[in-house]
Amino acid sequence: MVKDLKAILNYRHMLFSMVQRELRSRYKGSFFGFLWTFINPLLQLIVYSTVFPYLLRVKQENYPMFLFIALLPWIFFTTSVQNATSSIVGNANLVTKIHFPRMILPLSAVSTNLMNYIYSLVIVVPALLLTGVQLTVNLLWFPLILFIEFIFAFGLALIFSALHVKFRDIEHIVGVLVFCWFYVTPIVFPMDIFPPELARLMGINPMVGVIQSFRNIFLYGIQPDFGALAYSLIVALIALFIGFFVFKKYEKTFAEDL
């Protein structure tokens, strides 16, 4: 694992180049171009904040920001995993013809979406201030929470991208998984609407600690939920170690399977 990390570090210029290329090509030829980085989450925010309060009868103060703070990191997480799943198959020419650490491909997919999320903060901070939210020193916990989410996404990216080379149905399975996962994560609703027993059961979901902690530091100005966040970190590290193991196992046959 250390050897692989060193290899990635040695090829960091290739990683940066791939992220830069993807960011440029993603919106190339479109009228709004890079503005879609902000338009997409805003459109989802408008739809969700208009529809869900009536469907779920959610009574939540400042619901649009309550939703927005959770929705953006969720989009980063799920888009990273989904894009990374097809990163090896989608770059078959590179994999079969050029020598480089193959882990760079799923890592570049996650890193690209990380940059999109960071850019979206340009909207988040002014929106919070405009809605009367007081920003506090607890925002300093943001890098830690984001790091935990990043390594969790990267761990899953390694697993699914490697398996997808061998089993092409994985891409569709991941899509279904993400769809279901959304509804067991407190993005459109607060945890306190559930009975305590059900809320504790939902706490098994490692994204709960991440989402709740983002809300704590941005919306409520308090510290992260360290207990839930520690659990998220443990699960993220387990996913990362499993990801390295699975990726190294299947990497040997990438060329022939592609």
C-alpha cells in the first residue's frame, strides 16, 4: 500500500493533468460552460426544497440551506463513486498501452469531483450569510470532515472500478446502490423526525456522521458529531484498505479483460 502511494506521488503531475483535462472537457462546447458547476446543484436545491417539505411535511427552519449543506457533499460523494466505477474501462487505451499507476484513474475521478465541490462553496458561504446564518470558528473542522469523505469515496472507487473491469454489471449495481443510499441518509430530512430506535439503526450508515457534521459546522456553528465522525473514519479506512486489496488483485488482469 505504501509502495502504491509512493507511485501515485511520483506520477502526481499526470494526476493533476487528468483532473485539469476533465474539468475543462466536462463543460466544453456548452453555452454556460463552467457555470454548470453551480447551476446543477442550484436546480436540485430548488426542486428538493420546493417538493420535499410538502411531501414529507418537514418542519425545518431555513430548510433550503439545511438541504443545500447536505446535498452538495452528497453529490460529490456519489458522483465520485459512479464516475470512478467506469474509470478503468473508460480509459482502456491508456491502461493497455502506457505504464503508470492504474490507481490514478479512479483517484482522478474522485479528485475532479472534489474540485467541483470546493468550487461550489463559492455559493454556499454567501447563501449562508444571506439567510442569517452566523459562521463560526468551527468551520475549521471542514478539512477533516472532507478528508474522511474523500478517503471513503476513494476506497469505494478502488473497489468498484476494479470489479467493473471483470463484471460489467457493477456500473448498474452502483447506480441502484446510490439511489437507495440517498433515502437512508438524512439529506432531505432531519434525523429527529424518526423514533430513537430507527435513528440509531440509521446511524450504521457511515455517511450520517459526515452529513450531520457538515450541518453542524456550517448551519449550526457547533462542533462536528465526533462520535459519529469517528465511526465514519473507521469505515472509510476499512473501505480504503479493502479497496487497495481488491484493486491490486484484479489489476493483474486488466489488460486481458479490457
